[in-house]
Amino acid sequence: MHNNKVVFILLDGLQSYYAKEYLGYLEHLCEYKKAAKYEVLGELPSASRPMYETIFTGVPVYEHGITNNGISRLSNQEHIFKLIKKNHKKSLTLAYYWISELYLSAPFNKDRDIYHYDSKSNIDRGLFYFEDTFPDNHLYALSSCFMNNDEYDFVFIHPMNIDDAGHKFGVESKEYGNAVIQNDKLLSTYIPQWINAGYSIIVGADHGMTKDCYHGGNSLEQRQTALYIIDSRVIGGYHSKQLTTLEFAPLLCYLLGIQPTQKMKSLEVEFNHEHKEKL
């Protein structure tokens, strides 16, 4: 019996190589088959706002129309937050303000929209930061504070310090590596707590990064990321099949126990035999 509750951590700007090298706790869970790992070839363009919309809708960029980071408008698709609300589930989001602009209101007003609390909206409760330097450890601590004071079916946590270090110093820098290591320490602290609270856990990324401090194009270093899944229905260990960013939305639907939209692709994640039925 599964609680159909999910914590989803999106490590903005995490390149696949650095996931393997520096996410030691998650790699440990995969070695012991307590988590599943897939390599992900991100959709194009490998830019953040287009990928946020693809991740939460399962729809490619040419169709959803968020084609670059400068487009500030609400999503016009059936997205995960809307599906969660339709299924009478409760969500908490702690994320960069572009998520607010996609799924709550646009343009973002920092004097009004940093803190969100409205059970009638797509997201029940949220905290949205607007500086890329907002500390990741504060974000995780805030999520824990919210979760200790209320119950949520879906928790989205979106740290930005890896991406920020990549843009300032590039992927071959000690600053970028240290930002990944910091997140590994935080995940190793909070993931056991989330597991004990009955949550399935997804850790992924929107895009990679180059040594020249940019992303958005078609090279593997910009597109290749990693996906970790902690859920007993999913076969643990390392998987050779490469997924795409389009896989996130149907996977979230499956783990939340809600029906995906017709636009979402079929799941290609490997399930245990007793859980091979798909929504």
C-alpha cells in the first residue's frame, strides 16, 4: 500500500557527470538498489523556464510555447499542479519565482508573491525567492518547517545554487562542485525523514551546464542530467535506458496516483512485476 505522496527536488543546472561524482548519498542508495537512477537527455532548448514547463506538463517546447527564459506568462497547459488540485490533493512549493509566474500569477511581484497561501489556487502553499543566491540550506530548512506544521501530498523543492555557481564559475570549478556536494549533504539529511513520513522521492534536474558558464544549446554537457527515484514500486539500481525530460510529468502522476493527460508520453521507467500496471 502506497501513500501516493511525493517530494520532488529539482537541482537546477546539475550536469550528469557531477551527479555521479558528487551526489554520494544518492549513488549509495542506487548501489544498494534502494533508489533507481536513469540518465536523462534533456529536451531543447536546455534553458530553465522552457524546461520547467516541459517538466510539469510533459509537453515539448514547440507545443507549450515557453520557448525562452524571457517569456513571462501563465502556463496554458494541463500541468501537474492543476491535476493535483483536481484530484483534491494538497501541494507545497518552495521554488524560484519563475515557477510562480508559470502556475500562479505573472508578472511576479516580490512585495506580494514571495509567500503564497491559498487553498483555492493551483498551489496550496508556496515560498518563492527571486535571487539566484538564495541559500539552498535555507530552502531545505523552510521545507522541513512547512512539512512539520502541515501535511502535503506533493512537495516541490527547487534549489538554485548549483546553477548559480555554474553561471559564475563553470562546471569545472570548485565552486560548482561544492554546490553539488552541499546539496548531497542536505539530501542525505532530509531524504531519510521524508521516507519515514511515507513519501516517494524524485531528484532530477532541468538542464546541465558548460565550463564556459552557459546552457541552452544542444551539446551533451548542456543536456545530460540524472534522475533518481526512491519508491518501492520502481526497480532500484542503475538503468541503461536513457529517458528525456518528458518523462517527469507522467512519472509524477504515477507516483501521486493521478491520471496523466493525453499529451503525456507513456512511462518507460521499469517497475516491479506487481506494479507494472500503468495509469
